[in-house]
Amino acid sequence: MKPAILLAPLVVASVTAAAPAAAATEPPLPYLKAALETYTGTGCPNKTVKALVNKDSTLVTLKFVQFYAESATTGETDTKSCDLRLSMTAPPGYQFASVQAAYTLFPTIMAGAHTSFDATYQFEGSAEPGGTFHQVYANPAESRVRHRLEDVAQPISSCGGTVTLVSHQEISATAGPRNAAAIIELESTDHGAEVGVSFTRC
């Protein structure tokens, strides 16, 4: 981590009073590096996923451009999936302490139809079991849902080291009687899939 930069006081000549010294700047925040190693699947064709790190390096947002499923024919199910590998490197002098995940979805369901979302995740090289999540949406009133997954397996991280999160996401839409339509989409604008991280000094 770079040392804090101190601003030299600016002295202004005056017959009555001296100008106050400028305050020291805050130390820079730990800088997280994140990159998509690979991603593949019907829900994430080439060049349709981006990984963005927020300003304080506590959140990686995965933006999916075409991750949706839809069905409007009775008995028909449309399923889309995405398998990806996300590498994250802790700043020098830090190691990962915890990792959480969150998903924001938009189900649009007519009476009798339903949609679903499944996710699995595992840190490469970790002896701990990975996490799984499954949810079915059948209530036409549900239009935006957000799930926060607290039990993501703890990463194995050396000081300033890199961890790789391996995950599988799957959505499906099944039409109901009389062609009652169903659509589900992983949000593609602000949130989508999020990976939250925290660090400890090492």
C-alpha cells in the first residue's frame, strides 16, 4: 500500500494572521483487482459479461447483457445458464477476510406460470464446501427480487494473493395453462450479480 501523501502547508504573508496549514490527505484505500478468467453458456455469450469494481474496492458487480429466459407456450420451459471464473487479487499488505454474493432478478409471471433461479459457487482450492441457492417464483405480484447469500465459502488467500471464484447460474421460465407467459431476467443495469469482499491486514 502506498504511503499517505502529506500536503505541504501553504504560507501566505500577512500583517495580521497566517493562513492555516492544509490538512494531510487520507491514506489510499486498498485496491482490489478483479478479472473474468472465462465465462460460457447460453445466458452469457461472448462479450456479454463485464466485471466492475466499485470505488472503495468492496464490491465487484457482474453485468450480464443477455441473461434472460422466456416462455409463452403451455408446458414449454426455456432455460439459460452461465458458468464463470472470477479472479480477485487482494491489495499488497492485505488478504481476503470474507466474501458475500447478491443477485437481483426480474420475474414477470402470468397466473399458472413460474420461473426459477439456481446458483452454485466454490473457491478454487478451498477445502470447504461451496454454496448452493435455489428459488422458484410463481407469484404474479413479484416483479423485482434480491437475494443476498451470506454463506459463500471462505477463500484461501495469501497476503496480497489471488483467489478464483467458480460459479454456475441458471434461470428458467415455464409457461402455464392457456399459454400463460413467464419471463425472468438477471438485472443488466445497476446490480445484477454482486460479489462483496472485505480485507484484513497481513
